[in-house]
Amino acid sequence: MTPITFSAATGAPAGGVVVVPVFTGLEALAGAPWPLPLDASILAALGFEATFGQVQTLVGGDGQVVLAVGMGEPAEVTVDRLRRAAACAVRSAWRVKALALRLLDAVPDGVDRAAAAQALVEGAALAAYRFTTYRSSPKACRIASVVIVAPDAEALEAAVVWGAEVAGAVCLARDLVNEPAGVLTPTRLAERAEAESTRVGLGCRIFDEVAIVEQRFGGVLGVARGSAEPPRFVELTYEPPGDGAVPTVVLVGKGITFDSGGLSLKTADGMMTMKTDMSGAAAVLGAMSAVPALAPAVRVVGLLPITENMPGDRAIKPGDVLTTRNGTTVEVLNTDAEGRLVLADALAYGAEKAPAAMIDLATLTGAQVVALGRKVCGLMGTDDGFLAQVRAAGDRAGEPSWPLPLTADYRCHIDSDVADIKNIGRAGEAGTVVAGLFLREFVGDVPWAHLDIAGPARAGDDDGFLAKGGTGVGVRTLLELLRTFTVPE
């Protein structure tokens, strides 16, 4: 992806393509200062109806190229719709060098203009993303500059800068998810985390396999046994400036860099995308890379339990018992339910820090995809107020989630005959909820939320600001959550 420079200005610079919003009915916005070729009769003759996402190229007599972007009905314009409209514009102007977005002219009264400007930057930058590391002839986006045109440009500059920072964090997560598992081993992912921490000024502690034993991370050790690659456990820390006491928020991301299923082996088709099973860790690392720029008034700790899940000759066997960080014993009846085992250690370790709140992200269950598809994350947790914060942050960020209940009656599904609990429930029954109940065993009294991102973590096709492959889902939600975080009552 060509690095894009983003800025705000009161007028469109000379050259480049100007992007304007048009509503259903083909009415250009009343009073808009556009010396541009927006003629309703021409648009209608071209079949342009201004349905949302429809784009039409027009050329004025002076040679000015204009992209008319359909916005639908004025009342339907939201911040997220603006984010997606910017993405439509980028995809339609892939080979040009400069864009001037006049899409803020479509913002209705009552919509936060700074949030809208940030969303435009995010949509444009994320739509321009392509993972081209291994392509001999990459067809990367050529756009080098995007200007957000608005009369209040000076007031929006900070939002534009922050939007670019957020998009960069998402692209980092996407890059990590899209790397082949043979390249992004647990050791290499830990090294990338260390490099990012150095770049942005985070504290970083990496536990190697010896330290993981010392720390009693039995879940991580058990999953790692079948792989020739040693596991890693990464702790990233952001300390806000000042000497006063501040609350702590812990972020946890599942980091299975490749999931074969272990001895409970997946099918060949089931393994094809399993390099993406570290999407939770990628999201936490991506978010942490932007936390110093956000500078929230909280201490933030990011925890990444990282390993492969392979069927080597030392692999855990169905029926084996593992002892996790907090002393809970787990009977492993399906080695393909490994994510909850590594998360158990990380959550228990995080809970020891007495945080004000803790959230984990994981590609945890196929049942989440069945229940909510690939656009909506599953949300569970222990504190209604904190869950409401997480869900609201995701909605503002354009990453929706839907709450699922941690039904107490299903707790018996993980009762074990030989250990404290087992790592699977009953076949075909509430798989996502039961996985959440398993994780709850390791959070103590900490307000906790769990996002199952199994579906949204990967896009099967290019779609708006999503490129086929890793989506970086969760980064924007975490950053928005930290930006607005309040301690749960």
C-alpha cells in the first residue's frame, strides 16, 4: 500500500479527483460551493440513482474529474456510512494520485463532525490496504494524498491525524494476520511486539519457554507441546504520564499462530485459513501500538499468549489434564479447543493485576460464525456496565457486537469427571456461550468482557474498507473503548 498523506483543508487543491455526496433524488446539496459538473439529468441518463455505495465518474469542461458517491437518503447518513463512502471512493479512484473528499457536506445536524472526519480517513486508508509482500507484481493503490474538505478544517485536523493513526494500527494487525504461519512463528510475533513497543515507547516483557514454566502457564505449555516452535508470552504496558494513581485496563488476545487442531486434527479445508487464529493477539498488538498517541488516562496492559497448536509426538492427548496459572485443572477432551486454554493463563495473570476492567479477543468458536455470521462479534462478560461500554465503543467504531448470555444452567456442561473443568461442552449446544463460561473461571471478580471474533476476523472477499484476508477487527473497538473508558461501578 502506498503511504497516504491525510490532511484537512477549506478547499480542494488543484489537480486530483474531487469526491462529492449525492442523495437519492439526485439533488446536489443545497448551497454547496461546487463549481463541479453535477447535473441530475446527466446522472440519470447514466443510470445513477444515488443508492448508497453507487459511484459515478463525471468530467467537467475544465477537465476536473468528479466522483459522485451515492449516500441514499439524508436521514440515513451515519458516521459509519461516511466511513464506507470514503472506501467506495478509494476503490473507484485506485489509480489516481490525489483525492479531495467533500463527503463531510453530507453530515446531518447532530452528527459529530470530528468523528465523521476520523471515519473518512479510516475508510479511505483501510480501503487502500493490500497485503502484497509476496506478490511479484503488486497492484497497489496509487493514491498518495487525501484531503478532507470542510469549512471547519482547522478544527478537524486532530481528528484527521487520529484517524490515520487508528488506520495504521489496523493495518499493522492485518499485516500480522496475513503473514504465513511459517514466517510469523511465536518467536517472530514476540519480536514484532518488542519492535513495536520500542518504536512507540511501551514497556515490553517477553516470557520464553523457561519463564513460561516458571510462571505456571500450564495452558500455554500444554498447547505448545505438539509444536517444534517454542511458545512465547508477551506483556506490553502503557504508563500514563504523572504520578497519580490511575486505573488499569487489561487487553488479552489469543495468539495461536497456526492451529492444526492438534491430535483432534482439523480437516484440510479447515486448516487453510488457520494462520489467522492469532487475530486476537494481532488486534491487541495493533491497538497497543496506538495507545501512546491516544494517551488515555489509564494504565493499559496488553497480554499475548502465543503458540502453535500442532500434532507432534509430544502433543497433548484427549484425556490429559493441565494445571493453569490460577491452579484450576482442565481435562482436555478436544485439543482443537485450545484457544481457551492459552486464554485461561492470560486472564488469570491479568486478573492478578487487579484491573478496573479486562477484555479478551479471540477467534474462539465456529459456533460464533453460525450464530452471528462474519459481520458481528459475539459479546459476553460479567459486568453489564462494562459490556455496555464495549458494545457502544464497537458501534461507534463500526465494529458491531451482539450480547450473548453466560447462562448459569450451562455451567454444568464443562463439569469434568477427573478435573475441575473440561475444555468442551456438549456437542452442538451453545458452543460460544459454553466457551465464555469456561473463560469466566479465570477472571475472578474483575469486570470482564469477551469478544468472539471468529467470523469478523477474516474477510472472504474485498468488501468496502475490508480487503480479502485479515480484517484487523477489534483494533478500533479497543482504542475507542480506551478513549472513553470509565471505571465500572
